Amino acid sequence: MNQAFKLAAMAAAAALLSGCATFSNDGGFGAVVQATRSRSGAETRLLRNEQDRRALDEQLKKLLAEPLSADAAVQAALLNNRGLQARYWDLGIAEAELVQAGRLANPGFSFKRTHGGGEVGIERTLGMNFIQLLTLPLASRIETRRFEQVKLELAGHAVSMAHQARLAWIEAVAAQQGVEYAQQISDAADASGELARRMQAAGNWSKYDAAKEEAFHADAMADVARARKAATASREKLTRILGLSGREATAYRLPERLPDLPAKPREVDGAEAVAMRDRLDVQAARLSSEHTARSLGLAKATRFINVLELSGISERDGERRSHGYEISVEVPLFDWGGARVAHAEATYMQSLNLLAAAAVNARSEARESQQDYQASYELARHYRDVVIPLRQKISEETLLRYNGMLLSVFELLADAREQTAAVNNYITALKEYWIADANLDAAIGGKGVQQ
């Protein structure tokens, strides 16, 4: 067997070794689905074709048929947000790079024929990149780590999208509820202003007192307009996150009010430790550092040999045959690879600092979110258990005095306005509590990883 055939056999063996680098059945997306489900409580999937889109349309119809709950909003966003779907294809790119890293470059074959003086010369060359064969296992391991990192990053994007959807839902429902109570205050002010105008016309009230009531009504009308503006903006923000368009963007309904405050706050023990263990951004930063470290090792191993090709040669010159091989190597005369190593080292130090920053931020956000959750719960409970009952008691006493002709109708209307304003403040406190609740989930790594 001549040298050319030996080299061909070597290339074939290498090809068999690299043949295990194939695409997975689900493209690695199953890990993203599982991580997202465990942290958000909702499903997600990659829409690959028109059949998947039609199935999603049917699912969205069912979700939007009823008033949209917070969980349904999260589910719709994870399935239908186009920006998130675009990011999911990063996984396909990463897997393609992984498969490519596990495969040898195609060998090169050249054929040369010359003739002259009655003689014919034939030269055949089969060449392959030998250095790639040596570094193939290490390159495959590096891309494998990169593939795992992309899975974590995409799961992190999905969990972040779930968090954004929940926050947008809370804002939209609270804003819608705020319009209702702002309108109640405006209606009470309208009634008070109309009565003031009549009493002034009858000569029973001064222009000063009537102007005060009319000014209050004018402010109340402005508050209604401001509340409607906020409700429109918050609803449209939710619509964008849900990825809705056309009739669905305007037809879906929201609940009339936010969920009630729980009887007691939930306990999260060791929030910082949970965040360090379960937050996907921390895990992705850790994998990035490991990936960069391995890349640095590869850069050092190949810094002096950039191209190494081994070729088998078979020549025939007339009746004379000759066989051999040729090795070509790039001579490091001008580029000794120092710049590539320095680049890798700088990238590695950068990744280490990014990992440290992610850890510091995770710990701080966990502490802040836990404290904000406790404070928000206490404030909302104060309104529910103290302020609102007091306002109701005052309203009952005011009505008794009005029935006993001890108070005027204006005092009765003013009390109604104050009671409605207190309820509106409670709505704001309740909204802040649910936002703090969602932020705490995000800070410790997801809804499904609480202690």
C-alpha cells in the first residue's frame, strides 16, 4: 500500500472518529423548556413551521377567551413573543457550531498532468489539515461548553420575559382599576359642583365656596384623563409583550381588579444563597469563564503552529513512478501568536470580572427584593386592615350625622371623595406588593425555586 493510500486511510479513520458530532433530536431546546418551566411555572416552545404557528393560534384563542390572568399572560408571552422566538434560534446556531467543531475539514485532492518531449508526467496529491485532527477533541469540548452556556442564556431570557409579562399584567390591571376609582371621585365632585352652583344661584352660598367645588371637579376630571392615559399605555405595553396584533390586540379582556393581599407574607429563607445557586445569569457567567479558560488553553497550545497540512503524493513520469508525502507548515516569522494569547487572556480576565459582578448584583438584588417585599406587604396590609376600616367607620358616622341633619350634603360628598381616594391608595399599595412579589421571584432565580 503506497503512502497516498495510507493517508487516505488515516483521513477515513479520522472522519469516523468525528462522525459522532451530529445534531440532537430537539436541538438542545428541551433543557431550555425544563429550566423555564421550573422557574416560571409556564411552558415555552420553539415555533419551527407553519403547523406550530397554527397550533399556537388555537391555544391563544383559548387563553384569550376568558379575562386574562397573570399566569395566562406569562404563558402567552413565552409562546408568542417574536423577540423571544428570535433569540431561541441562537441555540440552533450554537449547535451547528458544535457539530462543525467535531468534524474534520474536507481533505484536498489535486491532479496534475504535464507532457512534453514525448513524455507524460502525472502528479496526484491528497492533503488534509493535520493540526485540526490533533485539536479536534479540545475544540469539541469548548463548543460543548459554549452550547451549554447558550442553553442557560436562553432559559434566562425566557424567565426574564415571564417576569416582564407578569409586571406588565399587574400594571395594566391596576391602571384599569385606577380609572374606575378616579371616575368615581370625578362623579362625586360633579355632583358636589352642580349642587354648589344651584345653591349659589339661590343665594345660599358664596362665589368663593362654589368656585372651590368647581375647581375640585376640574381637578378630578384631569385625574380621570391622566388615569385613562396611564391605562392605555400599560395595556399596550402588555400587548407588545404578549406579541398580539390585529383584533386580538384590542379584544382581550383583563380582570376587574388585582388579586387580594395574602393573609400572610411568604417566607424565603437564605435568599442570597438561593440566588447564587439558581439564578441563570450567574450560572451562565460561570460557564462563560470556564469556556474562556479552555479557549485560552487552546490558544496557548497552537500559538506556534497556525497551519499544518500533511499531504500524500503520487507521481508518474513516463514509466517511472514515485510516491511520498509533503508537510507544509506556516513559519512563525512575523506572527508568533502572542497577540492571540494576549487577546484570550484579556477575554478571560474580563469574564472573571463579569462573573464577580453577576454574583455581587445577584446578592444585592436578592437582599433588596426581599426587604422591598416585606415593606410592600406591610404597607398594603396597613391600608387593608387600618386605613380602609377607619374610612368606612368615618363614612358611617358621617351618614348618621347627615341623616340627623347635623352635617351638610357637601360634607357627605367630601367624605365620599376621601373614602374613594383611600381605596385608590390601597390599590396602589396592592399593586406595589404584587410587583415586589414578582421582583423577589426574579431576584432569587424564579417562581419555582423558592424555599
